[in-house]
Amino acid sequence: MATSGNPLTIKKRSAKNSELM
């Protein structure tokens, strides 16, 4: 799922997904 993207953005996205769950 992670494609051409900075690790910082992926980390932020992961945190948002965790909050949504």
C-alpha cells in the first residue's frame, strides 16, 4: 500500500488510520 511517499507522511497516515480504527 505504501507507494512513492516520504516515511514521515506514511507515519502520519498510519497514526490517522489507527485513530480511525
